[in-house]
Amino acid sequence: MEGRKLGQLRVEPGQPIVAEGLQDDRLYTVLEGWAIRSKSLPDGRRQILNVLLPGDLLGLQGELMGAAQHGVEAVTRVNLCAFRRDTFLALAQADPSLGLDIAWLSALSERFSDDILLSVGRRTAMERVAMLLVHLHRRAASAGLAENGTIAFPLTQPHIADALGLSTVHINRVLQALRRQGLIRLAEGRLAIGDLRALRRVAAYWEQPAPQRPLL
Amino acid sequence: MEGRKLGQLRVEPGQPIVAEGLQDDRLYTVLEGWAIRSKSLPDGRRQILNVLLPGDLLGLQGELMGAAQHGVEAVTRVNLCAFRRDTFLALAQADPSLGLDIAWLSALSERFSDDILLSVGRRTAMERVAMLLVHLHRRAASAGLAENGTIAFPLTQPHIADALGLSTVHINRVLQALRRQGLIRLAEGRLAIGDLRALRRVAAYWEQPAPQRPLL
DNA sequence: CGTTGATTTGAGTAAGATCAAGTCGGGTGG
DNA sequence: CCACCCGACTTGATCTTACTCAAATCAACG
């Protein structure tokens, strides 16, 4: 799809990429930076649905259906690569496997959603936080963002709270407990995991088979 | 795809359709009955990810990626139509628009997931229950299951609890409150909504634009 | 019948929310 | 350059929502 690039987009921290309820006929790839996809209630309560890291595709979920049902916001400075949705669709007409690629990506992201829903619905606060940190550390590392085991971690405690359905005050206390137990180091925007095995145990998490694409 | 049908499958209430962690190389369509897709923690806590109604497709999410990361279980007696995944893939090779159809379906189901995550993460118990009932009533009605405003409602209170991340005891009290306020009638496996407007207000929900397929 | 699971109700408890206040750092405007 | 402001982070105290435990009723079923 490289040739079909519509343009590149730079968004500053805290700025919206896609506004909730607005139509946007583009698809994006995150080239650099962190972003969040979220949805809010009329009174302001917010749920973060997804954390977007470099390499992630944006615009498949709701945007295939007209107006976005969620907002997307930059956490750090974000660089995006934009495509027009219709050229993308034309492309999919020409190349059948592209549609399947898309379906596979949706399946992958749905699996993440399932895990998050399990966390938010059934895990305790400490389990949720441990889970999120393990998950993000792994994703960031596999996106090539790790430097000797630590990753840049731009999410604030309010972000974590909104991602996990908890209050910021409680997030703060849980993080401190995890630090006290030596399970994580999290300071100055960097995260290191002290004891991955133990942190996984805290998260009531066990390794899932790596996603492999069995198709084709 | 009609010609590619592999066979029909009947599953009794409470029986598994897909076991958690098992490989299954089929795709299914629900012809009749209710089923749930769920995921569990090692200690038994369970989260229902999804309620499947007639017309729903099953097997797109995790199954595209090898072993299922979740279980699927019949709630009522369920009739399924089974396809082999590989013939499906071959078909998608031949007809590009099928891949896009699949992508669109994934997008739709992801939008449902987003709503559920918002509920579980940020709504109160009463809001969650109201939301779920409105949502299921609408889906069941649009699947043609409504009879003068009421639908068969086979989910038990433990089911609702596991879908919303609450305890069964609490679900019971919330349901009674909703009944007392005349917002719902729920008895003997049938659900009627007394005052949809009010129930939506309780759910902190406002109408979303109906999903339309803008593709092609 | 006896068992099993759903539903209901009451009583006590706990996880996490809310309220409040203070610290710190970065950014802005005077 | 400095005063101010804002948001993130932190800590303590209190409160509430929803959980846990327990027990009774009921219907379905073998």
C-alpha cells in the first residue's frame, strides 16, 4: 500500500486525532508515538478502549461504519501516515488477500479487547494494573521500543485509571505497592519490570500462545 | 456461501460449542438459540464477552489465529451452521468483497465490545444492567425474536452477573429495583421493557446512529 | 424423593471511590 | 525574572457501592 499514502500527519500531545462522533474518511498507521482510543459518557466519565503504539492501524473499528463512535487522542507527539479509505477499498477489491489481512488484524485487536474486558470485569485493581503493565511492556518491546529492558512510558496515572475503570487515587496506591514489592520501576516516564514472572503471577495471567497467522 | 455448508450442529443448553484453549477449524453461523462467548481466570472467575443471537457469526475473532482464547457455550438449545475455515478462505480468495464483508462484521462486533467495555469500566451497576437489557432487547428484536414488544430472555442472573462484572446477588437487587420502578418486566424467561425512554436515561445511553455500511 | 441450580433476602464487610489538601514541575504572561 | 496556574502525583480520612457469607424457597430433573 506504500504508494497510496495520502500524507503524513503530526499531532501534539493531548491533541485529538479523531473526534468522538465525527466522520473521518481516512485510515491511519501510527509511525511514532503513543495514542489512546476512548469513549465517554455524557457526564464526562471516560473509558480508554485501546492504547495505540507504533505500527498499529487506526480507523478499522468504527470508521468503517461512518461516524466514529470514539475519540482518538495523542499521548505523546504522534506521527501518522494517512490513507484515503476509498482508495484502500478499491485496493482491497483488486487484491483479495488484503481484505483477509484486515480481517486478521481485526481478529487480533479483538483478542486484546477480550483480555481487557476480562481484566476490567473480573480482576482486582492490583491484578489489572499488573496486567496492563505486562501487556504494554510486551507490546512496546515487540515494536522495538525497549532499551535494555526498559521502555518509555508516557501514560499518566489518570490515563491508567481510565484504561482500567479505576480512580487515579487508587492507581497511585497500587503502583506504590508494586514498586515497594520490587515488581516494577516506574519513574520519569520510563517503565522497567523488575520480576516478570512474579508480575504475571500477580496479574493472574498466563502466557498465551503467540498469535500466528495460520491463513494462506 | 450457502453451497459450502459443512453441516448443521445442534447443541443442548449449557453444553460447550467451542472449548477454551482448543483448536477448532470451523466457522459457524447461529441459526437459532442463544449462546455466550466467555473467558475465565484460573481461579474460576468468568467474564462473558459476548452474547450470540441468531444471525451472528462465530469463529472470526480468535479462531482466525489458531487455538481459541475463549469458550463458547449454549444458553438455550442452539442450532448452528458449520463451515470449514479453509474453504471459506479459498472463497475469500475468489471473491474480494467477502474479505471486506468479514472486515465490516468485525468492525461491527468491535463496536459492541467498545460499548460493553465502557459499561463495565465506567457505569454503575444499575446503569450496566439497564444498558444490557436495552441492548439485548434491541438486538433480539432486530433478529425477529420480538412478540408484541417482549422477547424470550434465557439468560440467568448468574449470566448477567458474569457479563457485567458484578455478583449475582447484586444483579438480583438491581433487577428488583428496575421492576419496582416499572422500567422492565422480567419473569418466566421473558423480558418486556416498560419504558424504553426512561430505561435509556437510567443507562446513561443515547441513541447511536444506526450502523450503515458505507463501503462499495 | 434427593439433588442441583436459580432466585431471593438479610447481615456484615471490604475494595475502591470520594473528598480534601499539599507538593512538585513545567509553562505562561506580566 | 518571577508570580501564577495547571495538571500530575501523593497522602490521609471518610464513605459508599457492591461483595461475601449465609440461609431459605422454588422448580426442574433423574
